[in-house]
Amino acid sequence: MSVAPAATLLALMQSGSTVAASPLIALALVIPLCWAVLTAMRPAPRQTLLVLSGLGIWNVASAMLWWHTRANGVVNYALGGWSEPLGIGLRADGIASSLVLLTAVIAGGCGVYRLCTPDADLRGTAMRWFWPLFFLLGAALNAVWLAADLFNMYVGLELLGLSAVGLVAVAGTTAALSAALRYLLAALLGSLAYLLGVALLYAEYGSLALSSVASGFAPTDTTIVALGFITAGLCLKTALFPLHGWLPPAHSAALPPVSALLSALVVKASFVMLLRIWLGPGAPLLVPTVAQGLGVLGAGAIVWGGWQAIQHADLKMLVAHSTVAQLGYLFVAIPLLIDASDTARAFAWDGLMLQIVSHALAKSAMFLASGTLIAAVGSGKVVDLAGVSRHMPLALFAFGLAAVSLMGLPPSGGFSAKWLLLQAALAGGQWHWAAVLLAGGLLTAGYVFRVFRASFLQGAEDRFTDTPLGWDVVALLLAGMAIMLGLLSTGPLDVMRFGALLQRGIT
């Protein structure tokens, strides 16, 4: 994979200085919020056209914001015309606008998957709240991506947690309700830790805007304690090992489109917040000891999550533990981002961004394909997949394409991401991270081939249930995007370098 010289990449990372103002950034919040209200007011049987129109408008507006950022650089917008610190400021740099578009695309796929679900599976009073919670979750994600200050990040994170817990509980099963309660308790604990850290920072600096805190930043005891609370809270919400216990039950017990959203996007929100804080105002405190410590936890997640996935007998639990492992790669990139080598930092940034996007596409496809396979077989056990290679070839192919990206095989986006991280580790002389990356790929292959081994065994043909073709199509499209990302990564990476927070104390 060809990469521009490090000096060019670092210049691009600090580019995007052409700051524009556009109401497109507000539409990213307004559109899903409006549809959350509209779907709550309309009876469930009459929501199909309303939901499709909302998903379509949401995707178009998100694509327009991404293109506007690509053409004009970083986009700033003050809601109501009130500037910081009194008003709510929104900021769409390359990362935020790309994640807004990614959210719309994956939510669109999950929404269509849900609309293809047979009416018999949509019964129950709790299902009435699926679409309001679904669109509210999208609005909360966009609020986190676009927030320009610590408190609005907190508001978005709280809305995100509550809507995610509600969507898990919507399944209505005992396992789902139990998992939702555990998720809620973990989310509340993480939020309390984060909010305590924010309060300490406000007492120290008198402002919560990231730019204001960065300009007056000082490594005082209060600041150190505040960042400690913030980091602990966000690591819990990201399900970083060993704080991941709540994630597998929640992701496995939820409905397939909910599992896809949670794994692809929701757990990334707290990580992106952590990244913005540590690479923004907190950069002077991101010393090698702290960065290496986060990397060690990431390595633990890769090894433990992969091993648990290999051991687990339940398909969705296997995929959920895979999420724990894949999130570890995000934290392994952190020590590479502060390497003394310009080349290592440039490789690490691009690898991290591609890992965020490629994992989101691949894991959403894998959860949707898994849901289809489970519905067809009538069982969630891996050993019961015997025969699906003949009866459900499209769903299994979608699962396989997603697995190619997660394993890091060419030409997928996952391969490009892990190759860049490997290059960063070698360029910076941090060989131990290269070993972790290779071990993670082997563990991923181990649990993926468990599924394929079971699926190619002989099984009784009369035990399968037909599933909607739309389920297969959606999973294939998302998995195909994960593969194509490896071939067409230049454009997305160019945009995601705009406004990259690598200026303070790092470059």
C-alpha cells in the first residue's frame, strides 16, 4: 500500500485550516431527532415509508456534510448564533464528518434489515419504541462526533447510553432485559466518572471548550486527577479489557440490527472522545508510560477477546467477544501515535482511522449475517450451523467477507488498517506491538474458521427456515464496503486527516 511521505502526511493532518460555517452540520442532529419524534407519534404498522424517507434524507445530508468538509476544510457552527462558551458549538473536522457519514450508512443498512423482518417477529408492546430509540441513538452518535466541548460530549454520551440500553431491552427476552440492566449500570458508572473529571477541569480552567482548555492547559494535580477519571469512565464505556464484562451479554442478547449498531458505532463513541481529549488538550500528559499502558490493555483485549471467541459455543457471543478483541487494536495504536518517528505517527494515524471504519462496516455485516443464520437454523449454537453452506450461501458469504476484513487479509480495509499499524510499529522500533498485531490476526482466524468448519458439515435439509432476501443483501453490501475500503482508502483518509489532533506536544 503506497503512503505519502511522513512530512506530507503530517502537513495534511494539520490542514483543514479553511474554516467554514454551514447549517449542514446542524442537519446531522436535527434530521434523526425529528424522525425519532415522528416515529413515536405514528402507529407501528404505518411506519415503513416514514422510516425509509428518514433513512434516505439522513444519508443524503450526511454525504453532503462529508463532501462540504472535503471541499472546504473544517466546518464550525454555533447553534442559535451563540458562540462559545455560552452557546453550543459544533465542529465537523475530517474525523467527525466521516463518522457522521459512516453512522448514516450503517444505520441505513440496519434500518432496512429491520424493515425486512417478518411481521410475526415484530409483535410486542416494546417494539413500538424501536424506531424512536433507533433514530435517537443516531442523533446521539452525531452529537458525540460533532461536539466541540466536554459537556456537550457528555450530553451526547448520556443520550447514546440510554437509547442503546432501551434498544437492547426491546428484544423482550429475559437475557436481553438482564443484559440491558448490566449495560445500564456500567454506562451510569462510566458517565459518573467522566462527569466528575469534567467538573474538575471546569473548576481548573473555567471553560469546557476543547480549544479553551488546550490553550490554558497546565499539568496540575487537579488536571491529572480529572484526566484519570475521564479516562477510566470512557474506557469502561468502550469495554476495554478488563472492563468489558458488560459488552458480550448486551451485544449477543439484542436484536441483530441493534447488535450491529452497538458493535460498529456505539462503543466507538467513547473511544473517539478519549482520542480527542488525549490528543487535544491532554497531549502534554500523554507520556510514553501512559500511552504504553493503554496499549498493554489493548493487547490484553486482543488476546483475551480472541481466546474467548475461540472457546464460545454461541455464535453471537463469539462475534461479541470478537468486538472486544478488535477494539484492542484501537488502543494499541495510541503508543504508536506519540512515537518519536514522524513516519510511525503518520502510519499509525491512517491505520487507526481505517481500523475504526473497516471494523464498523465488517462487524455490522457480521452481526447481521449471524442473525440471518441463527434465524434460518433456529439455534444460536455454532455446532448447529451444519448445512448452512448449501442452504444459506449468501448469508455465509457475507459473514466470510466480513471475516476477511477482521482477519486483516488483502484486499480489505482491515488489511490496510493492520498493515499500516504494523508499518508504524516497525518504523518506530516498537516490535512488541508488531507481535501483538500478528497474534491478533491468528486468533481471529481461529474463531472464524470454527464457524466455517461447522457450516460445511452435512446437516438435515428440512430443518431450515427461509429468511428474507433483504437480510442477505444488506449484510453483503456492508461487507462489500469493508472490502472495497482497502482498494479505495485514499479519499477517505485524505478527509480524515483534516483537523487531526496531533499538534500539541506530539508533532
